[in-house]
Amino acid sequence: MGYSPEAMPFDPRRAFADARWDAADDEQPWYVAELALWSATSDDEVEDHEIAAIVETLRQISALSDFTVGDAEEILDEMDRYSSAYAVNDRITALAEHITDPQLRRVSYQLAVYCAASDGELSRDEEDFLHFLQETFGIADDEADRLFADVTG
């Protein structure tokens, strides 16, 4: 099934409007951004125009309104440090642990779905990533299916 960002009903600005960020953890928006980038790159295929599109998506979230391509590139460079699947899973788990609010977890999961699907399709690696993130966030299968459908239409 093909996906198109224009056809997907997910609106990051609206989805994150009521997000409850942890005031004690000012890095939390950056963790959301990193998860979005992990999702977009989980198929090991990401082009400059895709990064630019993800940055524009992230900038719609008020807590990330000043996010830049340079910020994304800095995160991507850090992500290169995680060379094994175990290291990546450990990093994803660590990021997810910083996002404790259930609603923020759900919209972060939806953002990950949006970023994975925004190139037009979901690869097996992207599906595996989304399933791992779902489990890490503690989102039940039926709810994950509904959240996915809310993003992709």
C-alpha cells in the first residue's frame, strides 16, 4: 500500500497541541525528534529531501519550532554511533523511557508512523521498528492499529 504525506490525515501541530512535556526534562522534545529520525531511517534509506521534509514536520510541533536541518544532521551523526541492532534497540528504549506521559507516547508513536510512511511505503524494517517502538511504549496491538489508521487514513 502506498502512502503520501498529502493524503495522510495526521497533523503534527494538532496532535502535539495538548502534549504534556515534562518540565524537568527539557531534552524531551529532542528525544521525540530523534525517535522520528530513527523511524524515517529504519529502512537505511533516507535522502536529503526526506530529511528536509521531516524537519518541516518537526517544526510544526511548538516545542520543536526552531528545529533545523543542522539539528537533524547532528542527531543523525550521533545515530551512526549505534552500529548493531542491539545498540539501536537499547537507544530506542532509552529514548522511550524519557517520554513517560501516555498521551505524549501515543502522539510520538503516530509521528514515527508518519515519518516512516512519508516516503510512500513501509518496508519490513520500518514495520519492525514501529512494532518495537509500540512495545517499548507499552501500546496494545488494537490501540496501535487505531493510531496507525489515524495517521495513514
